[in-house]
Amino acid sequence: MKINRIFSLCIHFPSYCLIFFSFFTIYYHIFLFCRATFIQFCYLGFPLSIFSTLIYFCYYKFNNIFIQIKQHTDTTNNFIQDENKYISIMISIACIIMFIYFFSKSYLLTWILCVIFLLVSLFYKKQQEKNIPVSTLKIKIVWKDLFAIFLLSFLYALLTICIKRTDADDALFVAIAVHLINLPHEQLFQTDPLFHDIPFKIWPYQFESFNVLSAVLSTLTNLQPAKVSHYILATISSILYPLAWSRFFLHFGITPRVIFFPFLLLSFLLAESHASFGNFTFVRFFQGKAIFVSIIVPLIYSSIWDFINDKKKKDILNVFLLSVAAFGCTSSAIFIVPQIIGFSLICAYSFISIRNMCYLISPIMCYYGFWIITFFITIISPIKNSYVIPVVTEDTVQFVFGTIQKFILLFFILTSWLYIKNQKKKYYFLLLTLLYFLIPLNPYCMQILKIGVTPYICWRELWTIPIWGIACIGLYGLTLLSATYIVSIFKQGNKNFIQCILLCFFTISMLSLSNLRSSNFERMGFDRLWYPHIYEKVLSTIDKNLTSGQTIIAPYDLSCWLTTFKKRYHVLTNRYLVALDEYIKLYDPNIAAFLNLENPTKEEQIFFINWVKDVSPNAIVIKNSQRLYNNLTLLGYERILIDPTGDLFLKIK
């Protein structure tokens, strides 16, 4: 009984943390709407968030929050273990479809075959198994499960501290926190975090409260905002990550001790491409969108399933608060969360009444409806095709799933429902997979979606179902079924041992296709830097010699990281996601290109020197300094650092 209570507390702990964050987001949106200052929000909004969270837990009484887990004798009764010809046939057909995809390179043909496969399976299984009683969830929690989730949390926390992937765009999130701290008495987001002297025009970032939380915690702890987001919040998120997924797997009768190795294995195999699911885990937990896709999405599904099974009003409030937390992590949730709720309710239409559906969806739609209207008023109308990011030309599935991993991941999505023995869960899972193929993976729907959102983020539509968990279930079920077949054929051997051998074989075969870039392992150990190591000398020298308010000219990749320091520099060549009219005046592509040129022409040199005379910066970082050394010396600059990323010149006082 004690193990059950501890385990229940562990798997629900991520929800408790996100409940606080959801109240924090609600109060932040209220203060933002009322045009309050950052210092007002720190003194009023943050304490109100803590107070509201305490009221929430007092209302539901801690003793009633701990969900008791029924003890049974068999852990794997919810998973197919015996020989089943139907499953073998379905897996064989799925393999044929993946081979067609591999050799034909036609995603449209593969998509059509997958949809037909799922439709036939849905109809066939419904007819064949409609009289089979729903089996009771049979789970036995032992100390090995607690050890597994604690070990996973420790490993992910360690990996998060040691390995990070950052780029110039990540600097914007930290720059927002730094901007709020440096201007505590200014109205929230009245000016731009990077350029400082113009209004902040990218409204979606104003609604994301995750960066504001970094600023508040930085103010309270007197730490660098980058260290708060890249170390404190990222480490906490990495600990919550396996706990959230353990709750998700528990709905299918899978305990942490049996999913441990598939879960850890796919962490390394599913992060090949920049936009893949594995890339939003331990290497990027300092981003709100990584927390959304890795923690909040499985928790929303788990809470909806709890409501479908128990019909408790507390679960409605939990789903609403998790949806608010999702919006606080990333503005992309504005079109993803409604789809998650819709998919879940469509799949559960035979298990839930219309009244309960309305109870669940009404508060979420009211909250999101208000912000959707706000988006249309404040974003769509003034932009007028000002986005300069090109449309993603790669195949969307390849862009997110990875060049090679897309085959194995699509196979797991297509077959994972086969291994679930609980007929209610199997039907739900099969219908959810079908909806995923009909809408997010539909190539025609993706083209329609590109009309309403920026082309560069439309691929986030693929976040609408918990792909990570589906892949783990598929891998675990496939190895378990294979081990069962091997034991039945040879009439001897240990099934668990054979399953471990199969997982090891899968790992070895996939190592050559795996993700983690070799540069991640160049510096293992505690990473004290939140920016790329190649800029360490230049950035530390600038931070040592310059004061707040001074002007700097630097290449855009370097200049973005300058905005993450506590000192408030005026950087003239920042890279920005969108080019509105106000930004075009400050972002000169000729200057940005010149700072990275190795051999500039004479005309380009004259142009740059004249520009330096006009703006008179306090520091210049430039790669082609040898050709301009004499000119910059005559203008009163001294070269104090020679570095591959750019030589640093400081103005002599």
C-alpha cells in the first residue's frame, strides 16, 4: 500500500507542478491584458498563483488526490502474449506498406495504404470483438517500478545538465526574460526585447508565460535568467518527463520496469532531425515548446482518459488547467490543444455522454476562443504577408520524424494498437491512430494549414498525439511478441531474457542511424554555459569590458546571444524571426553579410567604414578585420581579441 501511494504521488507530481504553472499563466494573461508592469506582476501575480494553487489542493484535499492503484497478480494481462494469427497478419501487412514506402519514396501512396489498413482493421475488429467483455486493468506496482522511474529521472536530469542544443533563435527566449528584469517598471512588452527602442510586434511571444516565469525566478533568486531557464527549469522538466510518461503508459497496463529500456533507447534514436520528437527532450528542456510536446501532451491525454473512466469533475478542471499551461509554454497550442481534445472525444464517443463532453470542452473553448479572437485582431490584420521565412520544402513527415527513423516510427504508429489486449483501450487507440493519419499526416490538410499559420511552424501539427509513447508501446509490444514466438517454437528459454536480447539487437542495428550529433559529446560534464562554446571568448570579453547601454556591431548569430546577458547592450545586427516594416529599418542584410565576409571588395569596405562613422559603436566583432585594421584604428578602435568567430575591436575612450 505504501509503494502504491508513493508511486501514485510520483506519476501525478508533473500535473501538480503544471497546475501551479497554469494559475501563473492565467494571472499573467490578466496582468498583460490590464497593461501592468513586470514589478507589479512579481509582487501580486506570482503570490496569487501560489495562493490559488494551495486553494486548489485544499479544496480537493491531499488525501483524495492520491489515486489508489489496484493490486493484481499479473502485470502484463493487458498485453498480447500468446500466438495470434490476426496480429501476425497485420504486422506483415504493415511491413509490406513500409517497404513500399522505402522503395517507392511516395508518401501519398503510403498514406493511402495506411488509411485503408486502419479502416479495414477498425471495421473488422469491431465486428469480431464487439461481444468480448472489457478486461479489468490489472497492474501490480512493486519496488522495481519506483526504482525505474527514479533512475530514469536521474539519467534525464544528468543528460540535461551535460548536453544542450542551442541556436540563435533560442537566444530570443532568454532575451525576453532579461528585458523584463532590466525594465521592471515598464509596461509588459511595451518595447522590443532585442532592439529596445521600438514596440514589440510579435504578439504570440507575449502570451507565452514560460519566459516570464524565468524572469520572475531570476528576480527572486538573483541568478542570471539564462541559468534559470537552461539549468533550473530544464532540470526540473527533465525529472518530470519520465514521470508524466509513466502515467500515460499505466493506462495501457505497462509499468515503468518493463518500458524502461524502450523508453531510454528511443530517447537517443528519435532525435535525428532538427524538428523531431527526440530533439525536444533532454537537449532542449529550456524551451517551453519542448515541455509542451514532451510532458503536457501525454498528461492531457491521461487526464481525459481519467475523466472518461471516472466521470469526476476534478478531471475536467485538470484538463482545463493543463490546456492553459500548454498555451503558456507555446503559442502553437492555440491550434494543437483543441485538436487533442477533439481527437480524444471522437475516439471516446461510445464511452462518454454528450453532457460530459460539453462539461469537458466548454471551459477550454471559452478560454481558447478569447485568445483566438485576440490573435485575429492583433496578428493577422497587421502582418500582411510580412513573413520572410520560406515554406518548408521537405516532406513534413521526414522533417519531423527523421530521414531514416520515419520508416520505423510510422511502422510503430501503424501497429502499436495491436498489442493492447484491453478492448476498450484497443478501440480507442486504433481510432486515434486513424484520426492522426486522416488529419495531421494528411498531405492535403497540411497544405490547408499552411494558409492559416506561418509555414515554418505548421509541422507542429504532428504533435497532436503522443508519438513518443506510441513508439515505445510499439517497440515493447513487437519485442515481447517476438520473444513469445521464439519460446513457443523452441519450447524453452526465458521470455524476458530473449526480449532483452532483441532490444539490444535493435539498438545495435539502429546505432548507425541514430541521432546525437558528435558535437554533443565533445564536452561532457557540467556545462556552465547557456550559449554555444565557440562564442565563449568573445562574449566573455565583451561582458567584461562593456557596460549596459553601450552599442555593439556583431554577426547576427553572436549578437543574439549578447541579448541574454544581464547587461542591456544595444546590438545593431540582430537576427529576427519576422521582418516587419519597423524591423527592416534596423536589420540591414548588407551589414549582416559583410560581418561574415572573408574577402570584402573595396566598395563594401568603404560602405562599412562609413556606417561605423555614422553609428559610432563601442565594440565591433568582425571576421575580416585584417583588411579593415588600419581604418578602424584611425577611427579610434583597438583590436583586443583575435578569434575564429570574429575579432573584437573596442573603442578607445
